Amino acid sequence: METGEGELSDEPSSASEDEDEGEKKPPPPNLLRKILGYIRFAWALVESVMVSLTTWMNKFSKDYRHVSKILATEKSVLKVTV
């Protein structure tokens, strides 16, 4: 079918058919690769959860760490003066 400017053809081009035949499809992943993929995903998930949990705990305990630091400083000052 002839197409004018701006019109699309209903027939696929022969060039794309030749490219598809020349391309090799990747082999299907074997069981070991699937298992390794799942392990990598699980590791990344656990690592992300640990980073988030550590960040949250640092924010949660910020006041307690500040009070502990101030009390330790005051304690050392009192030991020197007494």
C-alpha cells in the first residue's frame, strides 16, 4: 500500500522482519540464575531495611544521647572541682 506523507502503512516493513530473524533470543534463565536473582533482591531489601531502621533509631535516640553527653561532661567537671 502506498502511503503519502504523514500516513502510516498497514504492512510491516521487510527490513524489521530481517532484523528479527537475525537476532538470537537470549536463553531462558536457569534455576541457579533465578535463585541468585532472588538472593540478591532479598539482600538489597534487608540492607535497605537496616539502613532505614538505623536512621530511625538515631533520630529517636538523639535526645537521650545529648543528655548522656551533657551529664558525662558535668560529671567530669564535678570530679575536678571536688
